[in-house]
Amino acid sequence: MTVIRLHHAQITIPRGAEEEGRQFYCLLLGLPEVEKPAALQGRGGFWLQVGDVQVHVGTEEGVDRGATKAHLTYEVTDLADWRATLQHTGIHILDAVPLSGYERFEIRDPFGNRVEFIQRLV
């Protein structure tokens, strides 16, 4: 018995906030949306493809997303460009605790979800 890889991870946004979520995740971050299976399409939210892993953006009420350390980390190729792009849109950049071999920072998405961007140092 072996776990072979991460298939998907899920974050949540408030019900009815899908278009704002697509603006952030699809347009700003450039993550492609993938079609949800027909059996799940009526449940709200949307799915994203990140390399060979999916991020499922579900809907959920009554959650204080800003009160948790739970997060997804996106590995990027040009951290400085991402920092500048996000700052340009008014997103507050949070410095992350240094991690040997990496440069990184964090943000909160428009819904309070913690998001980390990381780049491996050469």
C-alpha cells in the first residue's frame, strides 16, 4: 500500500463568489480552469489545473479563511515578477520565514485563503 502522489487539493470561497475567484485564479494567476464532472457541476465552485495536479475551488459559508495557516504553495520561475505583479494589483505581500534553498512570500487571496509563492534558488 503506497500513496503515489497528490491528485488534488481543495480551497473554498464564499457561495456566489465564483466570478471573483476566476478573476483572481484564472486571469491574474493564469491557472487554466478545467471542466468539473457533470455530477458535480451544480455544487458551485470551479476546478483549476496546476501542472499535473488540480486545485478544486469549492464554496463554503461560515469559514474564517484568514484565521488559518492552511495554504497552497505555487512554485514559480520568477518570484520577483510575481511579487511586482501582485503588488501592482494592490495585494499585500507578506514575507515568509526563510527556508534554505528557496525564496518565497505569501499573500491572502480575495477570500482570505493563504497562498504562498516559492522559487528554488539555483
